Amino acid sequence: MTLRTPLCDLFGIEHPVFLAPMAGVSGGALAAAVSRSGGLGLIGGGYGDADWLAREFDEAGDARIGVGFITWSLSRKPELLDLVLDRAPAVLMLSFGDVQPFLPKLRNTPTKLILQVQTLDQAREALDAGVDAIVAQGTEAGGHGGSRATLPFVPAVVDIAKGIPVIAAGGIADGRGLAAVLALGASGALCGTGFFTSKESLASENAKQAALRGTGDDTERSCVFDLVRGLDWPTNWNIRAMRNNFTQRWSEDIQGLRQNLTEEQARFEAAGAEDDTDIVPVIVGEATDLIQAIEPAHDTLHRIVSQAEDHLRRINRFVERDSKG
């Protein structure tokens, strides 16, 4: 069996697996490793640092990659779109915000557009925008997201997508997850947590080890890390990360954190310099149970695809055939 979906033909890839553009984690080396292994790697544009983006595109070399941005943040630094489009990425993925201001410029380029959505209304808006594909993100995902769970949300988006490929995200870190979302009607998966501990990942060694030790039970959604980092996130979205001493102190006392913010920001900055994961966030999703080692992204990707193929074969055996075969 060769696992091939319409997503592969649309984006010119061998395997229907995308690297999530994790801010501060998905750099050029990781994106290139995923692309060279047959998937499609996306650099995490995050909150927009021109020098960092240029450096990570250089790090990717001649690999065919994409890039993802936090849309509301990109709107504050729209010049970054020109910087990225000059690099001719295969894909631009936008999440969390109004994409309309960016559409005219994108339509004059060969770069394909993917929008990530967390509600059906957002999915309809993405279709009206003329996207090439939609990422339907479930709340199980690491990082920022909404409240819909992957299992019911993905097929609901597929039902209204009118043939536009849907890429599932949230809780997918092995082949079982990929097989499951293909059964739901998705054309592929966007994986972040599954690649968090890759050798090419920009996550720190302490963060990788914390992710390996943790389980999905150890994650929670909260706004505390956004507050302490001074990030003005819209209230529609909060962030899933590993629970630690900082979340235990403040998740149930947001007002107290606001009142002590100057002091806590200084403590947070000092912890960042020490890579102290008892205070700074380890931003992974509920699928952190499923990552078992620090290994090359190539090995992770090919294991996901191989597992998915095996599970789809097994599922096929459950279907009874009539006497005519």
C-alpha cells in the first residue's frame, strides 16, 4: 500500500503529512528535514522577526518548504509578508485573524494558501477566501487553539469544504492518528507535537525532555503564558502547554497575576535565561504521550506513514465482502 491522497498531488508531496509551524520550534532545519523526507515542512513565523525568518529560510537551503504566521500579529508587521514571498515558499499558512488584507498580494504569486480554523464559521470564511486547503484544528493541539475536539470537528469541516482538501490537526502524533483522520474524510494531517522532540527542532533540550516525560494529562489550556509574555492575544484563543509550577500558581488566579505582573515578568525572564521549564512553557499538545524519543524528523515521519498504512490495512479486514469478492 502506498498512502496517497489528493493533498499529495495538490502540494507535490509524497506523504500527506505537514509540519505545524510551531513558533520558536519549527525552524529551517526541521522544515527542510520534513520536506526532504516526503512531507511538507513549514517554518513557524510566530510573532514576526525579520532577521530570524531570513536566517531560518537560509538554514532550509534549497528544500521546498512553507511558512506559517499568526495572522493578527502579521497584520502589525505586514512587511514580513513581502520578505517571505520573496523567498517563494510553497505554502503560506495563516491562523488566528482576518486574512482579507493579505489576499490580493497572495493571488499574484504561486504560493498556495492554507488557513487554519477552529469553528465552522471560520471554515466558511476560509472557503469564501478561496483557499487551497483548510486546516481543521481540534482543541487537543499544542499552542493556541479553540474549543472544538478533533474527532467531531474534522468531519464537520469536510462536509462543508466542497472538495477543498481538509488537513486535520490536534492530537495527531503517530500513524493511528493519521489513519483515523483519513477515515474522517481529511486528506492529511498537520503534526506539531510529534516533531517537537526531533533532533532538528529548535526546542531546548530541557523542553524536549519535559515533553518526553509528560502525558496529555499534564497539559492544560490557559492564558497565563500569554499574559506574562505580554502577548495581546484575542480572547477567542488560549494556549495549551505543559502544566508547571507557574501554571499551578496562576491559572486559577488570573487577576492575581495581573496585579503582580511586573514582578512575575521579571521572574519569567530570568527563568527563560536558565531554560527553567518549571516556569517557562513547554508548548505541546495532548499527543505528547505518543512521542518516545529524540530522533531525526525523517524517522518520525516515516514511522507515522508506515503505521498509518498498517492500520488502514487492518481496518480494511473488518469489511465483509460478499460472495462475489
